[in-house]
Amino acid sequence: MKTVLRYFGNYKLKSILSPLFKLSEAAFELIVPLVIADIIDNGIPSEDSVYIQKRVLLLLLFAVTGFVCAIFAQYFAAQAAAGISSDVRRDLFNKIERLSVTDYEKLGSSGIVTSLTSDVNQIQAGINLFLRLLLRSPFIVFGAVIMALTISVRMAMISVICVLFLGLVVSFNMKSAIPAYKKTREGLDTLAAHAGNGLTGVRVIRGYNRTTDDYGWFKNESDHLNLMQKKAAKISSYLNPLTFLIINLAICLLIYRGGVNVSTGALSQGQVVALYNYMSQILVELIKLANLIITVSRAIACAGRVEKILEMPDDATGGALSFEDPSKAHSLEFCNVSFRYYGSNEDTLTDVSFAVKPGEKIGVIGKTGSGKSTIGQIASGLYNVTSGTVLIDGNPIDEYSRKSISRAIGLCLQKALMFTGTIAYNITLGREWISDKDLDEAVSISCTDDVTASKNEGLLYEVRSNGTGLSGGQKQRIGIARAIAGRPGLLILDDSTSALDAGTERRFLKNLNTLSNPPTVIIVSQKIRTVKNCDRIIFIDNGRISAIGTHSELKSSSDEYREFLRLQREEESSNE
């Protein structure tokens, strides 16, 4: 909660004014029973209509003033709650954008979406109710007890004992409710993740006729969440009935004892009515306080989840170094690098070492799951190594700022994500340093000109979400153009030609040699034909480097490479 509470600093005045106006309203309410008692004890017996009218006008003044105070209190509370939640949501999204890929994978997209939406909304509701009732309810409860003590100490003890019992009930409820609400939020994350998978994979689900199974899985998750929500609601549901029971028993006792005291002359009728009104005020405020506790319990649980994300280490800034010329070809060196993915029991890479000179074109090849793509993603700075060091131009990669790395290194993944916008936007991504010349060159080199030529709008063709309407090969070419357009000094192509036909791939690889600003190139692929013309080829087997050399050298020196080559030739022959 400490992280969330610091956001109150920008809304100090509103956060102070709202409770103060509520206190003013509460003060008028505490005086009302005394005025009513005065009318009953003095105005009515004496039949003094003028006296009664004055007291009624005073009550009317209290009502109007209290109404105005309540309006201002609600306004300032809503303003503060909306502003604080907006700031939390903004910083939360900013933090998520700056998290490391590993931290992002730990949280999961469903948990992140739930935190940005539902959790922040619960925090807003909790703050709103907190500012309105935090001081008002306790003030009226204790104020009503004190006012009752001024009338009759013995009768007021009924209220004191009632408040003590209710305090125990509320404390027990709050202790049980907060953990229960935390579990419901976790269940909501799971349900959101399953729903997201279902929506993303709808084509596969329908293609394999798994709609009924997917519905069954979703129903099971939904039923599990339902049970957790019922459990949390069950805990909270005891609060209001117990509050009513204790208060109503206290009121019955108060009326009984009040009647006895009136008959003996120890109390007047007006005083008994005043005591009853104070007990009623305690009842109303404790019910409000119970609702406040339920809402705040949810808000605290949600704030804890949000705080967990906000306190994660920031990976977006990185170190302080920057590249003098990001577009100049860079050297790359892996020094005894080992890497293990989050949640994995074994290393994906083990003791990997190699060096790439500026301007070299290196191929990284291996079987599926050998760790070749991991090398490309580590070289781009997406992941931090478990042990060892990655050097760019002789300096550890983590000493460079993230902004500098994004300018100097271009990474193209196998699955090219498309954003809603034009093809031109999907290539530039709003990077202001990319000129029209850079864009045109990237389009030509990546063979994206074939894609734009097939569209009437050319580069202004509007791409829909996730690239609907574009083939896998078209999206890959746009992704390659995106990496090239920024003129990086180190270009990493991670199996980014897998969806291209042999002719287009051959043309692209040939075009790559004609770049006006030749970078160092790392080509990760499963196909030997993609990397055979590279200056050197690194053959990865089970997370270790099996062999390094040119295509010719590996054919003569590496049994594993020859076997890999034979299998691919057989596959190509069978496809023909």
C-alpha cells in the first residue's frame, strides 16, 4: 500500500477537503437529536409554537448546510479518486513497458490486463469510499457515544459495549476477507488467460473441432472462480446481519431501560428519544463502515498486486553507455554464456563462446530446440544471461542504455507482429530518425515492394490488427523491413525467412549484400541453404556450440553438420 499511498501527494488538498466537509456534515447530524429532545421536553409541553418553529428552522438550516457539505465532500472525493487511479494506471502501464522480458513472462499478459483495468478500478472505488467515510463514520460512532454519555452515563454504556462487540466482528471479518479477495483476483487472472488463449487460437480450436473441449475448460475455470468469489462473499455477508443483530438488540435494551428510567423520572422522554437517535446513527454508520471495510479490503488486495508490479526493477533504461555511431557495424562476443529461461529446470545455453567481427555475416543453425534463437535474443539484449558476458564493441551489453541498444541493434523475429496502421507505420513504428530514403531502401531490400505492389494504396495500405489479410510471408517481409529501416549496426534475423519461398528468400539474401550501410549480420535459421553463404556458420547442438566454420569447412570437419545437411537434402528431394 505504501507505493499507492504516495500518489495522494498530488491530491493533498482534495484529499483533506473531502473528509473535512464530511466531518462538518457529521457535526450537524450529532446536534440534531439534542434539538429534537429540546422540542419534546420544552416546546411541546409548553405548547410554545414560536419556540417549536425556531427549532424546526434550525433543523432545516442543519439539513441544508449538511446537504451542501455532502455535495462538496462527494465532489472532492471523486476528483481525488479519479486522479489517483489515473496516475496509478499511467505509471503501471509505463512500468510494464519498461519491464524485462523475463519479468513480463512471470506476470503473464492476463495478469497485466487485469491489473491495468479491474485492479485499478477497485483501487479507485476504495479511495472514493475511504475519503468519504474514513473520518465520518468513526466520528459519528464515537461522537454519538460521547453525546449519549452527556445525557446518561449508565444508558450510554449500552452503546459503548455495542461498539466494542462490533469492533471485534469487523476486525475478524477484515482479517479473513483480504486473503479471500486476493485469491479471487488470481482466479480472475487464470480465467482471463484462458479466455485470451481461446480468442487468439479460435481458428485452431475450430479447425480441430475443439470448441466443446475449450468451452469445458473455460467452464471449469469459471466454476472455480465462482467458488472463490462465493467464499469471499460469504465472509463479507456475515458482516451486515451481525451488525444489524447487535445494534437492534442494543436498541431493544435501550428502549426497555429508557422506559424504566422515564417511569422513575431519571430520564425525560426527549432524552430517551435522543439516545434512540444516537443509537440509530451508530447503526447506520456501522453499516456504512462495514461496506467501507469490504470495499477497502478489495482495494487493498488489488493495491498489493499493483504494487508488486510497480516495485519490479526497471529494465528500460539499462546502463549509461551509448554508441557513438549506432549505424556503424558492431562487433559481438559471447564469453562463456549460459542461460536458463524462467521456470526451466535446465540451461538452454551452456558455456557458449564466439566472436563476430564488425561487418561479418554469421549464420547460427541447429535443430529445433537447440538454443539458436536464444542466442539471437540474448545478442539483442532482450534477455540477461544467467552467467558469462555478452560484449558489444568490447563493452558488456548491460552497460549500454536501452535506447542506445534499440538504435544500434535491429532484431527481426520469426513471427512478425503487425500493428493497426499503414504498412509504412508498421515499418517505421514512429521512429523519427528514419527518412523516406531509409524506408524505400528497407522496402526494396526486404522484397516488401512485392507486397506494396499488390495493394492499391501501396505503403499507405491499412493493416488490420494482427495483420489479418496478410500472408505469413508478407508479414515476415514487413518485419524484415522494420529491422532494416532503422539502419542498425548489428542486424539479427531470427528465422525471419521461414515463411518465404526459396526464390524470394534467395533474392532477399542477395539484396542484403547491397545495403548502403552494411551492418554486422547474425542469421538464425533451421535451413542450411539460408546460411551457407555466410562468412562463418555456428552449429548449435543441445545448447552448446558443436562446430564453427564456413559451409565447406563444416562439411569436411563436422559429422553432425553433414548429417544435418543430408537430412535437409533428403527433405528437399522428397518435397520436389
